[in-house]
Amino acid sequence: MSVNRGVAGGAGAALTSPFNVWKIREDFPILGRKVHGKPLVYLDNAATTQKPRAVIDAVSQFYSNDCANIHRGVHWLSERSTGLYEDARVAVQRFLGAADAREIIFVRGATEGINLVAQSYGRRHVGAGDEVLISAMEHHSNIVPWQLLCEEKGARLRVAPIDDRGELIVSEFGKLLSSRTRIVAVNHVSNALGTVNPVADLIAMAHSAGAVVLVDGAQAAPHLPVNVREMDCDFYCFSGHKIYGPSGVGVLYGKAALLESMPPYQGGGDMIRSVTFEKTTFNDLPYRFEAGTPNIAGVIGLGAAIGYVSRTGLEHIAAYERDLLDYATQAVSAIPGVRVIGTAREKAGVLSFVVDGIHPHDAGTILDRQGIAIRAGHHCAQPVMERFGVPATSRASFAFYNTREEADALARGILKVKEIFA
């Protein structure tokens, strides 16, 4: 297999993309480095993405020239940093199609966003005998918080099954909804399988049963256009580090009426209106959920990442990545002894596979010596591994800076793995 450096990257590519992948790669400094003397082929984007110069510069600029705490100071630097922080909130609001910037809560990542909803909304609205419904393809961060809530409240955790392709069985999901269902929590895109769930349909079904819906968008926001009002979700969360932004920052979107009804998740500075020893009154949205000094540089960096992705265009990114994933899937599937785990008709970004007789950790180690970075393990989705009868998978996950040439390198690397173990 060979690849020409076309606009969309690839010999015989039918896709005509408005962006040049090789030009985009120039924006990501780390992609030019070598690992074990080989050019880096970075295919671990579902774990974290690399950062464009625009994000690196935004964080550096803040610490070099604009560093001050926010919301509290009357001096110029504090007002400057506050403005940059709140500009990022508006950028996220527009990115998600939210109605109001007050509906955007900055958190440490998708995991904290889910826990915030479980602890603040869930504790108030879930009681003994109630039910929380999730799917069988969830990340641990969208399983464990609901388990803890159900154990505390005497509620029941229900799990909608998936089929052999890794697709949610929608009819079974519908059967599990009832008048006892208080919360539905599903991922938009599976981190272990790449499955794109029909979230708008699931949300409509859940609302008909009287449940509120949280969507884990950690794997969707970097790859697909998202509009929270069109899908009508009640909560949506994603992590900055998976959308080309800094680590330690993320977003929870919530409908304003729901957020206003929820008690604070944490107590501290900036989430209060007034404090006496007798009583505390809480701040307005979104600040009542942002206790203490936040990750200011991270939020500003996230705003820069959102800007970078928005300028490129999620529609263009989705089309390019879909073509690349199809190409890589065909190349890897053609190798004897390789089985792809997760063959849903709608997928985004993720190619999980096993090689007969070879543990994924061994495969990942050998690929690493060739400069190819993939993930090997259960991907914080152990129930998915159990469903498919494997202890772990090798997972190559793609971003819009990856190329068909790198997909070819992955296929050659797997052949090398088989050769070594033969």
C-alpha cells in the first residue's frame, strides 16, 4: 500500500476536502518528532489529542502576559483574564449551540461533569425504587457514578444491551424505560468501539417516559457537529484534552432550568453571593458550580482549541475522518488473523481489533518500537470487553491530522507483530 500526499491524503481517495491535512499537521509541533528513531505515528487520539500551536500559544500568552485571578480583582490584569475566561465560555456556548452562556459550566473533564450531575441532580431526584438507565457500551466514568448513586438511594441501575456489531439495541432500550426511570445516561460515541449512538432518538424516547438525559460527548465533540438544542439533551459533557485543548478542563452543558434547580456540587470561593456563620446564599449560574480558582489557563486554551476546530469545520473534519477510518478498517481487516471489535454502521474515530494468539499489550509494545502509538487494554470499558469475550483490545483512534499513510504504517506494523510472534 502506498499513499500520495493529496489534499485529503491518499491515493485514489474519492474525498475532496476543503482542508489540506499536510498543512494542518504543520500546526501540531509534536507530529514532527521521532520515537525510537522512527517518525511518530500517533493513533491514540481517543485517550488524548495533540495540541496545535494556537492552543500552546494561548496558554503561554496567558502565563507570560495576562496571568491574574478572575472575577475578583478590579485591576487591569484581573479584568483582562476574566474577559478571556468568559470569552471561552461564549465560544463553547456557540460550539454546542446552547441557548445561553449561563448553561456552560467549566469542570475538570467529562468525568467531573457526570459526577456533578449524579451528585447534584441525582441525589435530589432519585429515590428508593427509582431507576437509572445506561447502555452496555459506557465508559467507567458513566457507570460508576450511577452505581454509587443507586447504592446510596436504593435505586436500580438498568443496562440496555448491545448487539454483536457493537450497536445499541434500541428496541431493548425502549423496553427498559418506564415511569420509574429518572435519569438516562448514554455516550454519544463509544470510546472502545467507535459506535455513534442515535442520541436524538434516545433522548426523545427517554423524555416520553419522563426521564432526563445526560449525554457523554467526550468522544463525539472532537469528531462530529454537536447541537444540544437540536438533540434536546438535558446535560452534555466533554473533555478539553480530547478536543485538542489542555488537560484538566472540560465542559458540562445543562439546561438552565435544571441547573437552577440543582444545589451546588462543591462549596468555596466564587460560588457564593454572601456567607455568614448562620447562612450562605449561592451565586447565579454558572458560577454556583465553579467553586474556587478554576483552571484559568486551561479554559483559555480550550477556547483556542474550540476556535481552531470551528475554523476548520466539524462537517469537514467528520467527512475526512470517516473516509480515513473506512480506509484503515479495510487495510487492517484484510490481514489474516485480525478481528475488528465493533463494526457498527455508524462509527467515529475508533478502530479496535485483536490479533489471534497475541495479547494486545504485546502488539502495542511492538508497534511502539516502530513509532506507532496505539492504546492496548480495556479502555476503561471492561463490560464491553466482557460482552465481546476478550480481555482487551488494541485500539487505533484517529484525528483529522492523521493520514492514509499512517493507516498504511499501522497495517505494516501489525504484519510485523505477526511476523515476530510467528
